Amino acid sequence: MRSFREALENKEPVLFDGAMGTVLYNKGIFINRCFEEANLSHQGLVREIYSEYLHAGAKVLTTNTFGANSFKLRGHNLQEQTLEINRTSASVAKNVADGQAWVAGSVGPLGVRIEPWGPTSFDEARAAFREQVKGLIEGGVDLICLETFSDISEIQQAVLAVRDVDKNIPLIAHMVINPDGNTPIGTPLEWAIKKLDEWDVDAVGLNCSVGPVLMMSALAKIQSVTSKPISFQPNAGLPKTVDGRQIYMSTPEYMAEFAKDFLQAGVQFVGGCCGTAPEHIRAMGNAFRHYTAMAGHERKEYARTRSGGKVQEVPKEVETVARVVAKEKSKWARKIALGEMAYSVELLPPAGVSPEKILKSSLALRDAGIDAVNIPDGPRASARMSAILTAVMIEQRAGIETVLHYTCRDRNLLGMQSDMLGAHAIGLRNMLLVTGDPPKMGSYPNATGVFDVDAIGLTNMVYRLNGGIDLGGRSIGEPTALSIGVGVNPVHRDFDYEMKRFKYKVEAGAEWAITQPVFDPASMFRFLEYLYKENIKIPIIAGVWPLLSHRNAVFMNNEVPGVVIPASIIKRMAEVTDPEDAKKVGVDIAREMVNELGDKVQGIQLSAPFGRVELALAIIGR
């Protein structure tokens, strides 16, 4: 295998492996043990993990030596075995790699404060790092990875120690940041990266602590102060505490989505840290193959359809054709374009083969004067009748328009374009474009998600089709006339992040938006005020859900993504014990929400829990 330095110099994208501690823990090495000691006592297990990452597609295996320095090993009375632990881990990894992958020696912080923050001197720190690096190089590593450093003074001693032992070995230096974008001790990221750029390192980057979203947000800062190759190894999102354990919730599909984003944005080395496992690396490997297989113009198109980018000019050689104006696309689109109140009701597609129940409900909604039936696409990653075919049957047999939810989860870009062309051809016009729930949330957790693009990229694609241009920049002749809707969550836990994404959706071509179910008028007004201040002019359809019971309220608040129910409403539902009375209270709460919103929104999307359309209609007095 060629040298790692060649990959560095050729700017070759390289996939690293994932977490070692996470997998060791999952295999029975508990946190009160020294994970690095497993290199000696459980060598077969460590070898097995290296092998799993290799077979998952990793091109760099990272040694199980993150804490294998004399300071940390002293806590387990293992300081005398520092050289042996590092040498053995590297040797085992090298044996498993067998010329198919490179081996990176992992070096983490000492676990003690060094001057000027603590009693350990620079010389003592440098000597400890030097001992560890010596063992790794004797074991045959191809490069050294400094990982999870928050103190710029400490990582400087680690860099000097590496160069004391080997002046030529490739060296990647990773800092760690908090959600605020600075290091845990408050050092601005730009300053830290600027210092690393001045020192003798070959690549810089971030690992651990935060998930891929925050690393992506930090990328521009890094690129503003260095031209060196960049390495990102994020955690599998931010952990959640479940029964006293820290659980990382990001799925392999989610990590793969960002792996491709990282590559497109200029990151050369990508891997995973805490919470990632071989299945994450396997999915990220698929993203690598997809990215490296794309030609230059395809990569530009991918960049344009991703969440980080805004709408760009259509290639000059292909001009868009005249677009169908919004009010001529559909009855639903016409009402919105003319500023009239629009009403829709959400009905789930059948879980079986019979459409009779949903058709009967759709007829009732049509007769009640509802403008459209919302058809979710595999809600909460469930397998139901095709949302497209359900929408076609409703429009053709019940005589009411539909708003088709269409997700990015289950199709690649080619499939999405095919579906949009087919939907237009069969007469469907109203599209709510959403990213979709990860398969892990549903009843089939082993199913895989595609997520070639997210809702922003999909909006961009449909906007192009409405201009008569396909993904490859070719003319499709007659343009589609799809009314483009997107989702938005006014009570998202990270409001700024959600608004950033919403702006991108609007810029990508969204014509209207439907909110997640909202139970707090104040949150809705804050969202509308934000749109006003930012001059974001797009019609908003407010999602309203009639609660069925106290248990239903608690479930939605805790287990339905994107839903936040105020404690006052949960308390109000808890005060009602009779099931029928609880439904009436739920309808009253929803009606109050609708009345308070008044004409401040363009329309209302009503949910019909368990298909109970009479509850939805009761909210608006129909």
C-alpha cells in the first residue's frame, strides 16, 4: 500500500474508523476498566474490532491508545507498561490492516493540567507524550493522530514530542470544541487552528464532543485560517441520558449524509468518534464511494442541492423555460397565492391493501369544504401504502385535492426526480417536501435510509424541474407545475439552526410552509415575528392537533420528534378522566389555538388522530 503521505499530498479523501471505547463497552469491557489495558488482556477482542472496521470500509485503523500515556495509566497502576501497551496495540492493528489500510496511532490528552493552568511542566508533558509516541512508532503506525485536545499549550507539547521521535511521520492534530464553537477552556477556534497551522503538523481538524452539524458550522472558521488538509471525526450526535447511560442517537444514515457534506465542503479525512461503530463507518463508506464516483459537474450539482448551499445559477448552456405561475398550479395553490385561508386535514395512508376507509374520510372532508387531504409518506418510518398511489386514488375517486408529503429517506436523487415527473404526469400538484424520519425510528430498524439530499436539496431539485431542467442540467421540455411546500418547526430545540435551514428552503424555491403541530401560540408568534424581521415572505400553514387524552399528550411531548406541549396543556388534559370529555377538551384546546392565530397565518393543517375526521372538523366548526 502506498504511503499515507502520498494520500495527503494527492488530496485524496480517506475514511477513518469510528470509536474504540464505544465498541469495547458494547462488547463487555465496562467503564471502570482501563480500555487501553485490553490491548494486553483482551487482545483478541481488540483485534476483532479492528477487523470489523476494516471490513466496514475504513482505510485508517486507529489504535486503542487514546489514554495510553503514563499519567492516565498511573491511575490503573499500569504506568510501567506504557511502551508495551502502545507497541502492542499498533502491532495488532498493523497485522489486521495487512496492507489494506493505514494505521494511525491515537494520542489523547494527559488527563492533567499543565502549565500555566496546572502543576505539570511543559517538559514533563512532552516527555510523557514522547514515551507514548515511541511505543506507537515501534509498533509500526503509519501516522499519528492527536485527538480531543482542548488546551492549545498541551497539544503543542504533543506536537513537539512527535517530532522528537520522528520528524517525518504524518501528523494530524485535532482540537475539540463546545457547542458554542470555542474550545472547552474558552480558546477561540480560529486562534487554536491558526497556532496549529504554524506548527509542524500535516493536517488539522476536530474530533469528539459534538456531532456533525456543529463541526460543519465550524468549517468556515477553520478554512479562514489554514490551507492545510482538514480532518473531521464527529460523535454520533450529542448524547442523551437514558437510565443513567449516555446514548448516542445519530444513525449510520445520518452520519453518512454528513460524510458526503464534509467531502463536498473540502474536508479530506472523515471518520467517527464517540457513539460511532462499524455500521456507521459502513454507511459513511457508501457515501465516500458515491462522492468519489461523481464527476466534477456532478459534485457541483450535489453542492447546490445540499443544506449548506444556496440556490445557484442554472448552467448558462441550458435556460429555464417559462414557469407556471403559482395560482394556476392547483386549487390549493390558488387559494394560498390569493391570500385566502386554506384548510387541510392529515390522514395516514392505509397500513394494509384496502383504501376504502381513507376514501370515505376524504369524501367527508370534501363535503365539509376542506381544501385538501394531507398524505404523510411513511410517517415515523412506518411501512404503509404508497403515499403517491394513495393521493392518486383520493383525487380520482373522492374528488378532493391532496398535499403529498414526500421524503428523502427512501429514494436516491434519480428516484426522486422520476417520482416528481410521474406525480406531475398523473395530475398531482401539491408537494410537501421533507427530509423524513430515519428508519431506526420505525418498526424496521434494520432498514436502510438513502438521504442522498435533504429537504433543501429536494426543494432545489423540484424548483429546477418547474423550470424545465433535470438534475443533469438537461431540458425536460414542458416544465412541471408542482406547488412546493416545506416543513418548519417553530419550537425546534435549536431555533437558530431551524431558521437557518428554513431560509435555505425558501431560497431554494419553497412557495409555502406547514408547521409541526403547535400547542403554544407564543412560540408561533415568535416564529412569525422572526419571519417579519428577516423579511422572509412565505405563506405559513399552522399545524394543529386535537389531543385525545393526558396519555396522548405525554406521549407526543416525549416521543414524537419536533412536538413540544406546554406543561399547562398537559396539566389541563390530566384534569379530565372521562375519555370522551378528554377528547372534547383536546378539541377545545385546538380550537383556542386556531382562534388565537386568526388571520396571522395563511391556513390550518388539522390532524385527525386515528382517522377521526370528526375531531378535526370540530376544531373549525364544520
